[in-house]
Amino acid sequence: MISRLLKFSVSSFLAGVLFVGAAALSPVIGQTGGGSVIEEIRVVGTQRIDPTTVNSYMQLKPGDIYSPEKVDESLKNLFNTGLFADVTLRREGRSVVVQVVENPIINRIAFEGNRKLNDEVLESEVTLRPRVVYTRTKVQSDVQRLLDVYRRSGRFAATVDPKVIQLPENRVDLVFEINEGGATGIRAINFIGNAEFSDGELRDVIQTTESNFYNFLSSNDTYDPDRLSFDRELLRRFYLSEGHADFLVLSAIAELTEDREDFLVTFTLEEGPLYTFGELDVSIQLRGLEAEDLTTEITSETGDIYNANEVENTVQAITDVLGERGFAFVDVRPRVNRDREALTIDVTYEVREGPRVFVERIDIGGNVRTLDKVIRREFTLDEGDAFNTAKLRRTRQRLQDLGFFSRVDVNNNPGSAPDRTIVSVDVQEQSTGELSIGAGFSSTAGALTDLTIRERNLLGRGQDLRLSTTLATKQQQVDLSFTEPYFLGRELSAGFDVFYRTTDFGDRSSFEEDEAGFGLRAGYQLGPKLRHTARYTFSRDKIDNVATDASPAIRAEVGTFSTSAIGNEFFYDARNSRFSPTDGYYLRYDIDVAGLGGTERFLRNEVGGGVYESLFSSSFVGSLEGSAGIINELDDEIRISERFFLGGNSFRGFKNGGVGPSDVSSDDSLGGTKFYRASAEVQFPLGLPEEFDIRGAVFSDVGSVWGNDDPFPNIEDDASLRATMGIGLGWASPAGPIRINLTRAILKEDYDKTEFFSFSFGTRF
């Protein structure tokens, strides 16, 4: 009993002690732990910012129970405002003290060290402005934006270092110290995995070029990631057009050199085997048509090297023919069957009725300078027309061919109804102005210089304006030309030319000629490859400064005369390149009639053509070219300035005008009213490093000029065949193209004037 009483007393005593102790400690716990009521929030450290603004971002309010979670949220809210460099929250009794350090205000932003990009360009890129709150995050973001601007301009070695200058009243000046560095060029472009085509040939395909001192007016020799992506597409198109249907660009890597001055670009390729066309057929599912009606539109033949461009051309041709026959809603799709063992590709063009979808609207964007109508007129589709994917692809190609845009995106999007579609075009404009300065020398014209100023998109209207001057030892010339590609809103190019020329023919025919005049012309397409051009030309010519010992036939020409002529040209061009063809052919026919006014009356006819083909490999290119002409007098005899002359570049191995009728007493060339000429040439590599781009050539020229009716003695006129053979050396040098020919005349007349060595050099930059 006593023990129980003792235990009860001890327990009661301990409980009492714990109760009293808890009551005594409760105020302390309420002051230092969670769960107590906040009586006051006090803001300290503000200078510009009102304390009520700070309180508005606080999750804790007077009367709230203190919560660590709300403290964290309040800190995040205050930091996210960007107004403060530092924020701390602490408890003082039943108060919460918010200690802030305000971010300074930017007084001024300056750029130092920038020369290539002016302040206005850089200011438009940065987001910070005077009287805006300074934050480190925004500064770092602006530094990256400035670096991106310099990289887009090809300067990857540029550095930007932000400096802060402290000012009174918590203000700062922000200075971006810039080291622009040099332009980060392309030191070398290498290809891995190419066997069919050399590095030099592939460099000609892509847009990016290696840096050279003569590329100072081009930006293609600076690194641009977007251009590199476009180069991948250019390589793909090239190989698909050359029969390599399995071609892949495995990688396109640009590595910055150790000195950070240039890039090394490496394309890793997988060419795949060479395919040829197998069976070519048309499968048609339209009433009233048979496959035989469309097989003639297939532009390729079985056994030809596979060419993806030819497939696209066939799709377009079939679509156009069906459209002309009234089939608006058609879908032409090439079904390809690839035989990897036989290395052939069978193509079946499936023609079926397409969905009845109409073009609701055409939206054009991205053009700042070019007028909408210049873009719209290249469309093969119009609003309200039946939608056609082949025509849409053709439209994209036509816009790219203008040369006004660096990028063309054409897409179709759903319209306001299931049978409506919206065609959108987004373009990125590029420079269309050209300044060309030329210098050179040739054995026929002597030393020469020229200056050409050209704008291919005048005032954004797509018009072409060109002014050129040439000053040479034996010729001075000024030309002004203007072309409107869509005259009267139709696919009819129209333009005019104004010219003045002074030419010294003293070495050839002992006289000088001054010629001034103008011309009008208009051209249009008769077909995909056939173009017709009509022209009118009026010129006033003066022959003077005739040598005292000149031929009587030339002395009789002294004076002024005028020519008013109407001409027509038909040109069929099926070459794979206008400038350096390796395949295809062209045909040309010219006819001029003079006599609609003026003093001269004649009829001139000329025909010409050429064929090109790769031999053995794409490095060996063979060509056959030829032309012939005849002038018929309609009244008086043909003047010397209108006659045909051969020699120099037109007949290698003979001097300029060195073939044909000549006065043997004065050694003057008199020209003829009839001519023909033909040339065969094979160009080949010389085994030198491809970077030099030096090629050899063997050639042979044949032809003749005759038909001189001058009633004077000592004139030799023979229609006999002349022929030459020679070798040539061509170098696409950094200073411009150089050509050297060594030619021997193997068939000639005694009065002909020959030359063994000819040299020409010229450049444009």
C-alpha cells in the first residue's frame, strides 16, 4: 500500500513538472518555430522601389501563420521580378524582415571595338535599353545574341566582354567590349567516299567555296550552317541526276581550326552504285485515255543513266498534257522499282484522278523589296484553280530560277473547307545588284578593261537594267540595256538596247568604224526548251581613217550609212548547263532583213548548233559545234561591215579575219557573203592537283568564207576548205580564266593569214 502511494506521488510530481515546463517554454517556441501568427512584415533596403511593391509579391501577409513553404514561394517571386540582385527573409519575434538589394538601372549602353557592324545593328539585337533594370541574366543573353550576329556574318572568332561602370544613385553604364576577329573563312572543303566524281567537281556543285583573296565580294567562302545544309541538298540532287539513286550524305562537319580563324569542312558521302533506267511505262486510270496516249511524254529512255530530274520532267509533261485535254484533277506519281542486282530502275507513271481540291488563297510572305506581283506571276496555279502538286513544284522551281531569293518555301495548308487549300509562299531575299570590273588581254583585242553595273530586280519589279563600258586597245564600247520580263503582264520579255562602239580594224582591213544605234526586242517561250526572240535594230555607221595604201574596195566604203533591220532568233537549248555544258545539245536559227528604212538592204540567214557529251568519265568532255550563214543583197552590194569574217576565236589558227576574200595587193581582209565552220574539241584533266583547275584540250576547226562581189582587181576569193589542228591549255586562275592555244593550219590558201600562238586572259570581280 505504501509503495503504491509512493509511485502515485512520483508520477503526479513528474507530470506537474512537465506541464509547468511546457507552459513556460511555449512563448519561446512560438518565437522561433513554425505555426505562429505574423504580426508585421518589414521591408528594408529599397531605394527606388516602393515597399508596397515588395509586399505585393509576398505570399505571407500580417495575420498569417508563419510557413517555410510560403517563405520559399515569396523568395522565388521576388527573384523572378528581376528587380533585385539579392533577397533574404528572416524572423524577428513576430515580425518578418525582407532585406533586398535592388538591381541598378542602366544609364547608357555602349559598344567598343566594333568596326564591321555599326552600333545601330548591334543595338537592334540587344534586349537591354537605358532606364531598364540591369540583370546578369539579361546581359549574358545579350552577349550570346551579339555573338550570334557575328557568327551569321562569318566571324566565329569574335568575343564580347560586358563591362559595368558603377554610377551614383545605383545606376550603371554597360559597355560591350568587342573583339571582332577576322572573318572565319573556309580553309578547305574535303570529301570522303567519293569515287565517281572528284573533289573539284563536287566543289563546283555546292554553294560554299574555299576562301581565296579574290572572293572579297562574295560571302560564300565564310562558314554558314544554313548554307551547309543547302549544300547537302545540292549534292543529293546532283548525284540523283547522275544515276546514283542510293546516294547519302552521311555527315557534313565543320571543324574550327586551332587558331579559330577558319573552318575545315568535310562531307562524308556514300555514292552507291550507278543505276540505269529499266522499263518505263504509264499506268492510267482515267476514262477516255490509254497509256499509249502519254508514253510519248516520257523524256528518258531505257538504258539511259538514271536521272531524277528526268522523272520530274516527265511528271510535269504528263500533267501539262492532261491539263490541256481538260483533266484538271489528276495525280501523277512515279512508282519506282529498284533492282539492286541488275542496277536498273523501272519507273511506272501512275495517272489517276486526284482529289477535287481548289486553291482558295495564295499567301506571300518574306518579301520586303520584291513586289507581290513579281512572285505571283511565276505561279502556275491561280486562286480558284484545281490544286496540282506537280504545278506547285514547278512554281517553286520558277521562283528559285529568278535568282532574287536565297530561300523559297512553297507549301499548301488546309483551307476553310475540305475541298479548299491555301498555298503559302515564304521567301528570303538576296542581293540582286552586281558591280563587275574586268581586266584582260587577248591576241585579237589587245589589253582591255570593262566596268559593268547591273540590277536584276530593279525597284523590286523584276526588271533588269545593265550599263557596261569596255576600253580596249582596238575597241571602245558603251552599252545600256533594259529588260521587262513580263511585258503587259504576259510571259513576254521586252527590252531595249542603246550602244556606241568605236573599233579599229587597222590590222585586219585598214579602217576604223564608229557605230551608234539602238535596238528593241521581245522574246517568249514556244516550248519548255524552245525560245523565240524578235528584234529591231537601227544603227548608223561611219567608216573613216582609211590607210592611204588600203584596198580600193575599202576606200570605196568611206562614209556614213545606216541600217534598219528586223530579226528573228529561234533557240532550242537542251544542255545541262549554259556556261560549262557536259551533256546535251542546242540549235539556233537567225534571220535578219534590212531595208525598212536606212540605206542598207539585205537578207541574212544563220544556223548553228552544238552537242556535248562526257567521254570515259565526267572529266573528259567532247563537243561538236558548227554554224553557217549567207547574206543576200536586196539592192546594192553588201558593205564590208555586214559581211562574214572568220579567224581568231571563231577559227583558231588564223588571225582575226584571216580566212576568206582578201586584196593581195594591200593584204586587207574583205569578208564574204557565205561561210561555214565546224569545231571538234575534247577537254581533259592533266593530272595536276584539282585545286589548280588546269585542263588540257585538243581540237580541230574547219570552215571557209567566200562570196565577195567587189569589182576590183587583185581580190582573191576561194571557197576551198580550210582546216586547223591544235592543243590548248585552260586555267581557271585566281585572277581569271586564261587560255593558251597552239594551232597549226593544215589546209589553207596562200593569201590567208595564220597564227600559231594565241593567248587570252580576263577576269571579273
